[in-house]
Amino acid sequence: MQKGADPARKYLDSTLLHYAASNGNDVILKYLLSLQEMKKLIDERDVCGDTPLLLAVKKGFEKVVEVLIDNNANSKLQDEEGN
């Protein structure tokens, strides 16, 4: 990111928050959420309609869920199947 990379850019309709959350990486997630431009994307949906929080819940990553909730992720959003 020091060389001008855009952390908020989407890759295959997912943000870096989606990738960190779906891989259970709470350390990277904390770093990303320290960046203002990433914090704005906390409830962004991917191509399947999942937010980073929904991905973390589905995969059982408790630390990641805690980080996202602590950073005001909307826990009332549902995926396309109503979960």
C-alpha cells in the first residue's frame, strides 16, 4: 500500500475485508479496519450477497466476528438465503 495500491479496490466483487474474514485472519482484518477507506466497506456485499461478517459467521471464525462487531459491522444484514 506504500506504493499507491488501493486497498478499497474490489477483486472479483470482493473487498480485502471479505478475503481476510473468509480466511479467519483477524490480524489483517484489524489492520485493514484501521484504514478509513476500508472501514467504509465493512458492510459491503460480495457477488453472493455476503458481507465480511456473514462470511466469518458461516465459517465459524469467532475472533473475526468479534473484530467486525467491535468495528460496527451490521449484524442484522442477511444473505440472499435469509441467513
